[in-house]
Amino acid sequence: MMLLTGLQETVFMVALSSLLSYLIGIPLGILLIVTDKDGIQPNGIINTVLGIIINLMRSVPFIIMLLAALPLTRFIVRTTLGPKAVVVPLVLAAAPYIARMVESSLKEVGAGVVEAAKSMGASNFQIVRKVMLPEAKPSLLMGAAISITTILGYSTMAGFVGGGGLGTLAINYGYYRYQTDVMLVTVVVLVIIVQLIQESFLWMARHADKRAR
């Protein structure tokens, strides 16, 4: 029963955090690539400022982010305990990471493809939506697998501050009460979840890759 509850809380945290992080991270990643010196709308000021902010956010260890975000967490969800509270620092930590992953994936799109779209009169928005994102889809999916498993890893650290999920189960029973069987089962479940995420996104990336057809 405890394992099932922990699993449900972990899935909730990871799913909601991943969704919100991508809603923030994708636009940021697109803005980084578009405003790059070789982008379709270069803007050094925006690119530099945004890059610095993202790098600063990424450099903060998650356990520190978890503690530093407590006032914001309390303001948004009215509590600092439980799975809902963990979503706030998870998004703060994951969104900048995802932005860089998206930027890296979009950089793989050939310049010739973008130039061809420009020559046909496509707007910047059309180039991003109809050319860059579809062309980068396999890489974006592989990046999603890495990002979501990273968020899963972050979520287990939240157990130290009563965040719930499998992390709390492993710490409260496996660590503090020396119940190694609980710790072992928790680790096995986490490994299975990671494998499911990796294989699912790998399968989607293979099917999205036109070169593999």
C-alpha cells in the first residue's frame, strides 16, 4: 500500500512537473535559437541576458533550489509539504535545463533547410513551427527522455523535506528505519520507471526519424 501511494505521488510529481517545464522550456529554447547570432532573428541582447539567466538557474543544485523556493512554494500552493509543493522547485530546476535541451536539438536542423523555407517566403513563426520543430522532432524526443528521467531523479531528493513519493518512502523506511528491503524495492521500481521512459521515447524517436525509414 505504501509503495503504491509512493508510486502514484511520484508519477504525479514527474508528469505535472514535466508538462509545466516543457510549457516554459520550449519557448525559451526557441527564443535562444532564434535570437542566436546565426539565428533567423539575431538579437544579441536578448540572447545574452536570457542565456545568463538560464545558466544561473541551471547552476543551482536542486537540493538548494528546493529550500530556496520554499517561500514561493508556500505562496503558490499554500504549503511546503507533499507532492504538490515539490512541483514548484521541480519546474524551476527543470525548465532551464529543458530550454538548453531544446536549443541543442534545434541547432541540429540543417541551415540549408531553413534557408530553403526563407526563400519560399515563410515567416519566422512558420519556419519554427513547420520546419525547425518537425525536423528536430527525433532529437527533441530523445532530449525529453533525458529531461524526464532527470526530473524523476530530482523528485526523489524531495523526500528529504517531506515531498512525498518514492523518495520519501526510501528515506523514511529504507534509511532512517534501516529497512533495506524497502530501499531495494524502491530502487527497483525507479529503475523500471527509467527504463520505461527511455524505451518509450526511443521508440517514438525512431518512428519520427525520417532517415530511418
